[in-house]
Amino acid sequence: MTIKYANYIKSSTLISQCPQHNAPEYAFIGRSNVGKSSLINMLTGNSKLAKTSATPGKTLLINHFEIHTGSTQRGSAIWYLVDLPGYGFAKRSKTERAKLEQMITSYILQRRNLTNLFLLIDCRHEPQQIDLDFMQWLGESGIPFSIVFTKADKLGKQALAKSIEAYLQRLSEIWDPLPPHFVTSSETRLGREELLTYIETINAEIAQANTQA
């Protein structure tokens, strides 16, 4: 897949404020400081598309980006990339955390356009209970999701392989089969083509199903 255009559309606090369209949406979520904005910018080839910050927990809205994958805007295929607020940032007040949780859950459970949720995991860390619980909730809610291991450049090749293997082994105790997973680095662009090809494949399946309907 070749991304020709990636445009910021709008930010929303409520699902009712999200853009109205019929295109697939691919949402990205993860614990604060997992590298979500950097990954989005790497995937789209636009270093300024999603705002990055050294301070965790800066994304507080549902951010929609329109992605064009053809040679011209008028003739291109369109899908949407959605940047969701991070979770697990303890320094926010209880009220703020409750509002963010409501925003996230309402989008995930009620947004009909949501096609796949990419859950970002920092590959340097052992499985965190908050992530495991979130995956469990996604499974119980019937939400299609994939795991994206981030910051692969922070580990050596052997350490990276060992960390990913250990994480998947832990997941295999709960999941059968395992959710799809990808290993990425925003610095080296590792995993970019694999993720975009995955999205492209799903979009093609949707288009074919719509044609046959």
C-alpha cells in the first residue's frame, strides 16, 4: 500500500461528534508513552501529522485522520486512521481518568466504522496486567484487534526476539489462537509495510463483500 495523502480531519470528545462516513476506521491505542503518535507518523510518512510529546498522556481526544491510497485525492481509496487517548496514566485525576475511559469505551463499543483496533505494547516490558485486562475486555466484547509491539530499535536483535517470544508465550496461556501481532520501530520504519499490507488486505475484503452484497 502506498499512502498518497494523510489529512487531519477533526478531534472529538464524544462519539456523536466523530466524522460521518462509510469508510473503514483503524484505531490505535495503548498505555501512555507507548509511542502511538510516532508510529502513526511513521506509517503515514508525515512526521507532523500526529502530535508527539515527551510528556505522557497528551492525547485527550478522538483524533481522525483521512488516508488516501491512490494517485490523486479524487480517485483514491479512502480509509481513516484514529488516534485514541492512551490509558493508564496515573497522574491524572480520578475524574479525568473516568472521562477518558468513557470516551474510549464508547468509541470502541459503539463506532460502527471501527474495523480493527491496534493495541500498542512497548516491547521492552514484561506483560502488564492493565494490557492483559484490556485485551480480555476486547475479546469478551467481540472487538477485532491486533497487537503492535513498539520501540523495537531499543533492544538488540536477540533481546528483542526473546522479549517477543516471552510475551506471546504469556498470551498463549489465555488466547488460542493468538491475536495477530506486528513488531515495529518508528525510528527504523520496521513493520511499516507489514502493517499497511494488513490494512490493505482487510480493505480489499470489505470492498469485495460490498460488491457482492
